[in-house]
Amino acid sequence: MQLRFLGTGTSMGVPVIGCGCAVCTSGDSRNRRMRTSALLRTAGQTILIDAGPDFRIQALDANLRHVDGVILTHSHFDHVAGIDDLRPLCDHSGCVPIFGSPRTLAEVRERFSYAFTENSVGSTRPSIELCPIDAPFLIGSTTIIPLTLMHGTWPITAYRIGDLGYVTDASYIPPESADRLRGLDVLVLNALRYEPHPTHFSLAEALDVIADLRPRQTFLVHMTHAFDHGAAGAQLPPGVAFAYDGLEIEVGNRS
């Protein structure tokens, strides 16, 4: 499997509008973070994980021409606002299935209601099919296991795909979901900032999760401008790194 990090930032992105801090004004391209999203290529399938407000630029940067399915972690704006930008991909891919929890997809249907109606003659709209999930499912021959975790008081979805675990916006991982995230080759995990936050893991909390799950390699995402990629990254323990926009990695089989 090949995973490309399309974006690694929080809902405000980095640089933050109006901020003159050292990270927001940094010349290091790894400190420029669009909203968190990823692209997985595996077994001949191209799978998009979340589609935030930066998706158009992310897709152009990745030379994305086809997508076989979209899996959503939750329906917050920074994870779904780019769904309308699936329109040109629908021209190439046909109707694109979007997978997520029933709650997530109900909110997507409400927010993008025009995609499901016929009352705007002559306009284009994304051709999408909403596919609620509450158990393992397939995109092509790829098995995807959804896992429930908490984003503050909000239940959202993490995913295990082979030996890849994808967790973002989490503040708590229930034991039954944590058990499904053991034995990973690669874990993608959110780490918002140094200080605690009510709805996201801090860096220290993320490191505690990593120590418990013990993946071979962890890449941190959904980061604010608290972290300078070079300086803060040098302080991380072995096997842990900050991801950055455009980074591509291979996910092997740990076993």
C-alpha cells in the first residue's frame, strides 16, 4: 500500500490567517499544512480518506485522476467541505461511493442536499452514493475495518486497512477499538498541540497511545502551528515522526 498525506493540519490550517509566529512565517515547506486528508493506493484501488476544504489543491498536487471510494472519519467542515470538488472525478470515475457512519452520512446528505435532488436544471453536482457502514466492508478487494472512537463527546470513525491504522481528531480510543489497532506497520494519529485539549490528543497523549499500541512506525497529523517540523520533530522518540503535506510512504506487512 502507498499512502500520500494530502494535508496534515487542523481546521484552521498552517499558516493561520493573520498569524506572524515563527512556524506560520517559516520558509520550511513542511510547516505549511492544509487540512488533514490522505490518499491510499492499494490492490489497484485509489481510496480518499476525508475531503476537506483544501481538496481541490491537494488533488491537483497529487495529480489525482480517479478515485474508487471515499471514507469519512466524521462530518466536521474540515473533513467534508471538499465533497463538491469530487465533480470532475465523477466524470472519470462515475458515481463515487462515500462510506461513513450513519450519523456522518446523514449530515453529509443534509449539507450537500443539492447532490441528491433534480431541481437545478443545467448545473453540475457531484455524483455520489452514500454507503452507511457499521462493520467491515470492501472497496474493490480491499477490506476496510471501521472503528469507533471519541472526538470529545462526538463518536467518529477510525479505520484499519491491512497493517495501516488511520486515526484523526481523536481524544479517546475505547479498549475494543484499541485492540483492533495493535500489530500495525503504520499508525497515522492526531497530535494537536503540546497543551491538553478537550477534543483532540495532545502530543503527550498521542505518545501514550503509541506506547500502548506499539506500531512499527507512527506519523502524526492534524497539527497546529505549535510544532515546527524540524525542531519539534527532532525531539520525537524513535519510530515517531510528524507527517507533512505531500509525504508518500509505503505500508508493508508487519507480520
